[in-house]
Amino acid sequence: MRDSFMDLLRGRGARRRLPWGFRLESFRMERIDMKKLAFGIIFIFFGLSSLAEEPGNCSTFMLKTNSVILVGHNLDESPELHIPGLICINKRNEYREGITWYELIADPPDFKKTLIPFEEKPEPKISWTSKYGSVTFNSEGLDFPDGGMNEKGLSVFEMSMGDTKHKNDESLPTLFICLWIQYQLDNCATVDEVIQNAENINQQGWAWHYFVTDKTGDYAIIEYIDGRVIAYKNENARFPILCNLQYSKELDQLKKYQGFGGEVKIKKYLPRAPRFVRGAKLLKEFDPTINTSAEEYALQLLDEIKVKRWNKWGILADVTNMKFCFHTYRNRKLRFFYFKDFDFTDGGPAQILDIHADASGDVASDFVDYSYEKNYEPTMERAKYLFKKRFKGLIDNGVTAQVYAKRFADYSERMRSKNMK
């Protein structure tokens, strides 16, 4: 019998290695050898990212009641790929410089060009100092989140979406997609601000779309289709849930099902309805007068829409009470912490926590100060899996797992050093 999400969170049931997923979008490389590399990586990503039950992986939703706003996120990835992770406490007034995906994976001679003083780099370029502190969940190390929430209650989470095609406006600066998320959390307090920023910055990297919420309960879906930014908000985003198809395609599919204008019955088991459909149904059916607490219900919803056996971690952000709950496939115990337990003022080091650490309950006291080694180690662990399963082509270009991990860790160290000046 399948263990329930709550049983697993509480440490009951079988200990299974349940299982983040991303696909690389098509992009142009200026160097011919990099073109070959890009196509090789694209083939690997699309070949390994397909799922048996439906395309893609990962999911995010918002459950809003009269008393609380909850945002849930599943990070799912194929079982053979381990996803290390850090939970990061990011301070205010932290300086960061823009870096692109192409730069991060460039061959060593080209990468050296990114290390010149920022003032000498050609336009368009971007740097900033964070206005807001944030909590982020990072698989590539400090400064490179998959999602998170800032102290103003703005949250941004990513999901794979194979139809993604980023804009490439040469008059605008460009950011690697993870750093784009950090930029939003550093600088924005509302959904509308994020939507505006999406028009002003190019992205490079994997094929993602985004679910964004804020303290007021506003939410939006942001996608990049044929080089255009598409944002769904309010009446254009009737259902606050996002999985891995274009949002418009998810809505078209939803119309076929009972309760949403169609005749097809929504089934939990085979033949199962898509995760978006099942999630929309559960959000629609929530009734605070008869259901369990909103938090318990949201955790159950997370369980229902995760990709079975692929789930790497589940996160629940309580926007109203500024609290995070989370679990991972290596530690199914429910853990939590509050924003109020951390000092986001500038002057001290960032704090980090291994997301898989053997702990339970309140883990606020388990966070430790950032160090280069503690940041490099999980990124290196992740790189070993990526280069074994997906990034083999980079090795021919002089970028090994060690080089890849070091570039991410060195970026964060450079930023920390500049903040100390």
C-alpha cells in the first residue's frame, strides 16, 4: 500500500528512496563547437525528462482562505538523479552581479573573460544590492535558488515547461535563470513588480516557467513563449496552480473534466487525471468548515500532485505567518522554521542548512554560517550526478564536474568578498 504523505512526513511507513527537474531550452551559441555541445545537452535533457504519466515534473499552488495564504511546491526529478540542496538565509544589502548560463558553462579561455572587473564589462549588464532579505531553496548553492520567499511575503518558484523559449533582446541585460529568481526576491515586494521586471531582463538556462505570489494573495504565472513574456494574473489565472504544460494548455485540458465544464470524470487512480486537474479540483473543494486545517489540507494536496517516486522535496510556505515547512526524500520528517528566528540585517554572513540534514521539528537553530566549503560541497555532489547522467558533453569543452561546481561556489565567494569591502 502506498504510504501517505503525512505518514512519511512523520517518519512512519516504509523508507523508500522517493525521488527537480529541468529541461534545457533550445538556444544559439556563438561558437560552432558550443552549438554542437548545446544540441547534445538538449537531446539528453529531453530524453531523460519525459514522464510516463504526463510530461514534465514539479508543481506549485496557492491555497488562500480568510485567515491564511499557503504556497506549496514539489520539486520532482527522475529517481536516478540525486538533488542535494541548501536552505539559504539571504541578508539585505547584499551586492550581486549578473552572470549568464553561457558564461557559467563556457570553456576555460572564454570563462576568464567573465572575471574582469564588472566596471569593464560591456553593456548591457546588471548588478544590484538586495533591498529585502529572503529564504531560498537552492540546488546550485548560495545565490542560485530554485525558489523561495522574501521578508515582504513575495514568493517565486520554478517548474519545467518544455515549450519555453526565452526572449533575447540585445538591448537588455541577461541573467542565468536561478540568479533571475534571486533578483526578484532581492528587489520586489509584489507580483506586479516581478511581471514588470520579467520584461526588462533576458533569461538564459533551462526551460522554466514561474508561479509568483505576494502577501496580498495576488498571484501570477509567468512564461516565455516564442521569445515573448506571457503573464497570467487575476481573471486570466483562475486556478492558482501550475505544473509543466503551458498554462493555457492546462486550462484547455481542465475544461474537459467534470466540475469545470466537461464530462470526463476526475479519477485519483488509473486512468488518472493530470496533476493540474487533480490539484484544481482539490483547491476548489477546500471548505474550512468541514476540512482539516488549511496547513494539513495543503500538505495533502502536495502529496496528491507530486510525481510518484520522483519527489525530491516538498515545501509549504505560510505567507501569512512567515513560516516554512518542508521534507525531502532523504529525510521524510516534517521540519519547519519561522522568518522571525533570523536576522536579515546586513553585516553578518548568510546562513545555510543542508536540506537533507537528519533533523525534525523546528530547525531554526540548525542553520550555520556560510563558508566556501559548506557551499561548494553540495554543489559538487550535485555536479557529480549531473555530469554522470546529463552533462557529459561539457567535459569535451574543458568543463568538468569540479570546474562546474567551483564556478558557482566562486561566484558566491566573489560576491561575499565585494560585500566586505
